[in-house]
Amino acid sequence: MREKEFMEMAKQEILRQLPEYVRVGLSLKEVVKINDQKNHGFSFQKDGSKASPTLYLDQAYDLFRHGASLERLMGDVTRAYLESIDRGLDSAEPDLSFDNIRDKLSLRLVETKRNREYLMDNSSRISDGTVFHFVKKKLMRWVSLRNQLFRECGQGL
């Protein structure tokens, strides 16, 4: 089975397993990570929320190809999403105004040639490396900052 067919079956199974009180839209996302690694998953869009957590399914696809049950795999994904709601991780849009994040900014140096696609809108360049901006959030999660945010705040890169 091809990945596209798996993703469609996975989407239907997740929607089947979600409790009736949870109303979300699911959209397939391809997200470019460090070293231009591409991950595929579903973005869960809850009515009235701007936040939409993405749960990646690449590993689940590999497990499915090796005989794991779709019902069990998507049960794990569904539980992970419901636990994120219980912990309040998707409750509100994070405040990424420059005044709010100024003291939380950190930089990460990454190799430019291995991150070309990822760094298209996520970086400031210095010498032969690239500096990547990010903000440390709760529970060891990180938010990458787009160059557009700095332009909107009138901050130079």
C-alpha cells in the first residue's frame, strides 16, 4: 500500500475513534525539519482555536507495512491528541510578539547546505553557517521563528 492510501485510511480511522464531543478537522501536512528531513502527519484543527498540533505518521506507516494494525496505530495517535487537550497544549495561540519573546530568544547554528529548504524563511546568515532563531517553550517544546515575524516587529535580522 502506498503512503497516500495509508494516510487516507488513517484519517478515517482517527475520525472514527475520536469521541463525539471532540470536533476537529484533519489536514495532511508535510513539514520540513532540521537537515531538510520531511515528516508527514495530520494537523488537528479544533473549532475556535488557532493552534493546530501536528502528529506525525511516518513511523506508523512503517509499522503498518510490517503488519501492525491500523486500528491500534491510529488509537495511539488519537490518544496522543486527546492527552494534549487534557494537558492544555492546544488551548490558545502562543503570544509570539517580540516584546513577549525577547528574553526567551536563543540561536542555533546549523549547516546551510543540509538545511536549504528548512531555512528558506527561518534564518539569519552569518559567515559560512546559518543561525536559526527559536524560542524555548513549556515542556521542552521549541517554536521556530519565521523571518516575517522579525520584519513585522521592525527588528533587523
